[in-house]
Amino acid sequence: MTLTELSERVGISIVNLSVLKNDRARAIRFSTLVAICDVLECEVGDVLVRA
């Protein structure tokens, strides 16, 4: 799935998805994380990495 498609399905901008993808985000709303997981059909723990 492209960032464009994910952006459209989740309802957040491509720029914000890019920030998350490239590990430049300082924070993420839980509701955004849940929306991404709903689209990707995964669990929150599947997309989080402890640095």
C-alpha cells in the first residue's frame, strides 16, 4: 500500500505519515495509531518499536 492510499484511508496527511514512517515523530495520538492499525489490519504492538 502506498503512503497516498494509506493517507486517504486513515484521513491524515501524507506529510504526517512520512514523518511517522521516517522515525521523525515526537508523538502520535492513540486515535491516529488505532486508525492506521484498523486500515493495516494489525495490532498497535505490531507497529511500535522501542528505541
